[in-house]
Amino acid sequence: MPVVIAFISQKGGVGKSTLARSVGVVAARAGHKVKIADLDCLQQTLVRWTQTRDTYGLSPAVTVEPYADAERACAASAGADLLLLDTPGKVNDPMMDVARRASLLVLPTSPSLDDLYPSVMVHEALQNVGIGRDRLAFALCRVLSEEEGESARSFLVAQGYSVVSGELYEQRGYRDALNTGRGLTETQDEHLNALAERVMNDVLERVCAHRDNTSPIAALSFRNIRSARPAR
């Protein structure tokens, strides 16, 4: 069975799909068999993204398929090393099923208090149903400045929450990459790529830390992969 990472939040537009596809690209480039399950059957953001990626002929190819629920996604992903679950912007019984199946749950949030407080509520709700803190991590997305990112990180860390290293900034280069079927580590700006790689590598290393050495995901390191990025 694949290792499962789920991206979950109460709200849409905070970075779930952005993180899922970008983590998928990094893991695929590291040599893993990656599958992304798009659980938002109405929007299918990642289904459209991978179609665009195929149109541009980008490598590595990333498999994305839509599923109505996590059970079906897991059942259809036996051959993958890593399964990424991109969920709709809501927390309900199906999302709790997602949470129980995941080795790691990433809660993307912007630094805005309008996003931070609902994200904290989701974190607490997950803990209330038995999801340990060691399986939960916030990821700061749509950050406008270094100061804003540091303030949000301090707010979360002060309450004992785990936060993924680095921040994803609101940048035109990232948007252009996503619009052309790329991940955030595949922009035309090496500095933006490096910032995104820090976030994606930390997500992947966190899930490695919760797996034993027999897990396929533990077989490769996710660091120092920039040299493997194909030439443009």
C-alpha cells in the first residue's frame, strides 16, 4: 500500500491543490511512483492541471485521477509508492475518513487571521477524533512578506503546533508555473524554485520520519534534487 499524505482545510483557496501537485512533482522526480487523488469531483483542479502538463509534454509525468472518496482512491493506488489526497474545502465525515488513512496531514493556511483561526479549529477537531499531533503540520501559503510569514509561524508555534519549514509566497512566477502544468519547483526563477523546494522537501521528509525502513518512501532522499530538474 502507498504512503498517504492528505491536504485538508475548512476553506478553499488556501493552497491544498498547489501543495499536492508540487509535492507530487518533487517526489516523482526523486524516482517514486506517485499518484494524486483529486477528491473534489466538482472542481477537479488537479485533473485539469495534469492535462495541461501532458499537453506541454513535461517530465516527470504525474498521475492524477478523480475519486469520490478516500476509500476508492486508496483501493485503486496499490501500485504507487506515494498517494496524495487533495480534498475539498470542508471538514465533514468523509474528510475524517481521509484523516484516518493518512500518514501525514498537511493543513495549508495563509497568514491571515481569517484563515489561521479556522485552520487551528480543524487541527483541534482532528485531534479530538484521535489524530495525533505528530501526524499534523501546518504549511504557510500565500504569504506576502517575510515578516508576515514569521508572525504567522510564531503564532502557531507558540501554541505548540508543528509548521512545515519555509513559506510559499504569493508570486506571479508560481501562478505562471501552475497555469502551464508545472509545480512550484518548476518556475523560471531559481530563487522561487529553491523556496518551494524547502517546503516540499520538508513535507516529504516528515512522512519518511513516520515510516519504517521497509517503506518504499523511505528508500530515497528528497534533498539536493534541483540538479535533476530538466532544462527548459
